[in-house]
Amino acid sequence: MSGHIITSLLLLAPLAILITYYDVRYRRIPNLFVIATLINGVVLNTWDSGLEGLMLSLQGGAIAFGLMLVLHIFSAMGAGDVKLFGAIGAVIGASLVLKTFLIVVLTGGVLALILSARAGRLRETMNRVMLIFVNLLSGWQPPRFPAPTDQKQTIPYGVAITFGTMISLAFFRH
């Protein structure tokens, strides 16, 4: 495993713990954690690879932010999740963003299934997912579902983002 991957994991492990706590407890991701991650990612990549590392870090942040912004537009993701994945993109760099995004989406899907099953809402959740996909594949506007008023019925996606990223780093190490 490269030194960069080890350093990234050491940076992201405490973040994963903090994000898990705050996102599960308060359903919020403090901007301080996001800014610290972004700054550390840019510094880490610049230190490791100079100007090229800086550019890859900024590109990774922009691509990651853009990917999550699309999900946010469809009300599938909160703004804190968008900012968090953008900051993580700055840590992992442009080359790992798409692979990590796929792992994060899978991790989030598993988390959503578990939480939906625990809440007794698995059938309703699966029906909504099917409606979204059918509409998207048909070229129609996907339905927008109101966000639950009870925070306990939302998914703390920061957990999926941080742990999915660590899984991705371990799996796709370069």
C-alpha cells in the first residue's frame, strides 16, 4: 500500500468516526470537518506530488462535488453530503473519485436497505426507488418525494460516504 493511501486512510479514519457520530445523532455534518478535510487533502496531495498533486486534488474535489450535486438536485442527498464528498475528492484525487463514488453509492444502498427494513418501510422504499428508475429510463421527470419530518427516518449518508471511501481506498489502492 502506498504512503499516500496510508496517509489518506489515517486522515479519513478519525473523520469517519466523527461524521458517523454527528450524522447519526444530529443528521448534520459540521462544516468545520468538511473544511479541515478539504484543506488537508489539498496540502497532502501538494506535498506528495507538487503542482500536479494540487491539480489532481482540486479536480478530484470538483468532480466529487459535481457527482453528489446531481443527487442533491433530485433530493436524494443533503447539502452537507455534497460538500463532504467534494472535500473527500480533494483527499483521494481525481483518479479515484468515480470508483469511490460507486462504492459510496453501494454502501449507501446497503445502509438504506438496513435502515428501511428496521423501520418497517422496506416495501415503500423499494417502490419509490423503482418509480424513480422507471421514470428516468422512460425520459420522464422522476417523482420528488417529501423529506421525512422525523429525522430518524432519514439516512445518515455521511456514514456511507466516509466508510465507502475507506473501503474504496483499501480496494483500489494505487
